[in-house]
Amino acid sequence: MVKIGIMICDRNRTCTGNKCFKSIIDRDGAFAEYEENEPIEVVGWMACGGCPGERLESAPADMKKFGAEVIHLASCYLAGYPICPYLEDHKNYIEKVVGLRIKVGTHPMPRNYLNTHDHIGDWKRDGAAKWLTEVTRDTGGADKYDSTNPNFLKK
Ligand code: SF4
């Protein structure tokens, strides 16, 4: 059993979380490293509170009280235009002050985001490649998680 918390970008604070939770069940994206038969308990789901991270000091610490061992900074940190400019700060704070491991990403980056970021060039400008490894490793995942695709979830 591994206990995790998920922190999402506040620009997506109304997100239902469907892709993140599907990727936990299917062990896609950043969840591919967990054993298929190892249960994952999500102890909390929170938005960061808005730039530069209003809830950073309180929410991960609360998750730790509920047993979180790892905090995932959700894929929306990287999907937005631009990527979160405070990602490194959030990672450092949670690791060094709260004392929890950080994984950047949740579900695979959907194809529509890959295409748009490639088109506008912001990922390259902002050095996003170092954060994208786990959410772009499986190229099939890009199509599987693209909800703009007319065949989304039809197979
Ligand atoms: S600090 Fe980052 S994660 Fe939070 S709202 Fe701003 S861009 Fe999103």
C-alpha cells in the first residue's frame, strides 16, 4: 500500500480529476512506476490555492498527517499555458520542509496539449522537458488521454 496526495494547479481547481484517477487505476503516466498489485490510497486532492501557491504551506503538511508518503504535482502543472512558474519552488518546499517525496505528473500528457505546446514553443522556452519525462514516456497514453479525440474512451 502506498499513500499519496495529489496537488493540482489552481487554474484547474474545478477539475473533476477523472484523468488523474483513471491513470491511477490503469497505472499510466507517473503511476507506471507503482506495482500493478500495490494498492494506491489517495489521502487528499487539493488545488494549490492560486499563484504562487497559497495552500503550499498547509495542504501538503495536512496530507502528511493522513499518511501521505508522496505528493504528485498533477499533469496540469505542465499542461497549462505557460507551465507553472513555481513548480520548482513547490517541489523544493514539499521535499525540504514538509519532508515528502515529490513526483511531477499524474496522467499522460494528452495529445492536444503536446501539439499546442509544440506549436507555440513555450515548453522549449521554459525548459519543461526535465519535468515531462514521466508523462510523455508512453506515446500511446497521449491519445488515450486526449478528451478532444472523437474516439476518447470508446475502446
Ligand atoms: S502557482 Fe502554479 S500550480 Fe498554482 S495556480 Fe499558479 S501556475 Fe497553477
